[in-house]
Amino acid sequence: MWHLPTIRAIAAATLEQQVVLVARPSSRAAEVLAVEPAVARVLYAPHYKGKLKGVRETLDFHRLCKAEKPRAVWILEKIDRPAIAAFLAGVPDRRGFGLGHGQEAFLTAGPYLPKAMRPAHRIDKLEAFEKAHGLVVASREPDLKLDPQALGAVKARYADAPGPWLALGIGASEPARTWPAERFAQVAERVSDLFGTVFWVGGPHEAAAATAAIGDRPGNVVACDLPLDQSAALISLCAGFLGNDSGALNVAAAVRTPCVGLMGTAPLPAYSRWLSRLDGGAGRIADITVDQAVDAVRGRYLAEGWGDTRP
């Protein structure tokens, strides 16, 4: 989601007005960007482990470049493996962050980001990179395009669920970014006067924790079995979102659903006008109280006039 404005700006500078995006399989970019006009195709580059991971990833990207024969490769990351592979494959135009790393030796076009930006957040790096390379980005809002079929499937599945809807993003990539499921359940109960249905959004492995936390509370629905495009569609139909600092939170901001992010380690910047942050202090997500979360949701609900956004 953070990269979408940059990707669109690069695509706009090409004859085709499109790019081929290479991403990790874990990003599930092919699902979430299925109807993105700026992305012609998504190719996956596996992530390896072990001593030879760098060699294997370089060889993979080299084969990809040989097969695709791109005019240019833009590397929105500091790693040198794609740059080395593109150089060996003879790609004429190679651009990347640099940041004083080995990547710079294999790039054809600067300017590079200064070493001082190494600890900066990815969004700050992207903004600096765009300016350095003359990319025109009018807004940082990702404005994710949704698949009409995914929207239709979600509307049909939950047609009888009373509104307005609230989404709880209970998933996260690590424990330090995960708020306890029991606290989400307490928030759901205390805002039940505002929302007709509360959807628990996460991966399949989070379904059991959600079900256990909900218990016999009415008006709560576990929606952890949805494909990513349908999960994004569901979030877009919700009046609001409360969740961990995760992919689902970024999706909520990208589909213009007002969202409150529960921040843990390396908190996400408030890069979108739809996003507000709630930080327990010193990056400890467990320090965020139920009262604080309830107040954040209720406060924005009243101040911004959240309502039933379903058509």
C-alpha cells in the first residue's frame, strides 16, 4: 500500500503506462492489485533461508530479467541482489535507493538517497526517491482499486448483517504488534450501541483466537477465511476500522475507511488522512487500554459522523 503512489508514478513515466511488479509471495500482491491499472502483471520472487539465500535470490531475479527483457528496473528497496541480477542480465536502466550500500555499484542512474536516511521510515524514503528521480506523486493516499466481483461476493455473503459495520483487524506479523484478542472483544461490546455488526478480520490462523474471544457475544462475525481481495472489499464497506499495525490497517486506509491503528514497535506514520494512531507509549502495544481504544473509536465516530457506508 505504501508503494502504490510510487508504482503509479513510475508507470505514468512509461510508454505503456504500466509496470510489471515483482514482489514476495507473502505480499499476495497479485490478489490485492488484481484490478490496479498501473500494474500489468505481478511476478513473485521467493524468499529463501540459509547461507546461499543471496545467491539463489540473485539467480532467480536474473532469470526473471532474462525472460522479461525489461528496459528498466526500479528497485524500491536497499538490497543489492536485484541490482546485481539486473546488471548481469544487461538491463540498460537500473535505479534504486542506494543509501551507501553495495546496490549503488550496479545502478546506472542516481541520485541515490543519502546514508543519513538509512534509519528513516520506508514512506520517507519513497518520498525522497520520488523527488530525486522527478516522479510526480500528487498524494500519498494509496486509493486501492477494488475488484467489483469481490465487492459483490462480500455484499451477498453478509447481506443480512445489520449496519453500520465495524472491522477489527486482529492480525499482525509479530507478538510485539499484536493487541490481545480479549481486549478487542471488550471494545466490541462497549461500542455495540454504535455498530450493528463487528467483523473480526485476520488470517485463517487467527480464527480460533477470535472465536474464543467472542464467546456468545451477539453481533460479532469472524471473517478470517476471506481471500485478500474480499477482505479488502469487506473493510471498504465498514464504517470504521480498529486494528493492529498490520497489512489490514494499511488496506483500511487505502480503501478510505476511517481507521484507528494500535501501534507497537516501529509505529506506522499517520501517512493517510483516514488513519489515526493510538500508541501506548514507548512502542508497547500492551500498554494501550480498552478505555483508550473505545474512546478513540467513539470520538472519531461522533466527530466525523461515521455512518452506514453500505450501498
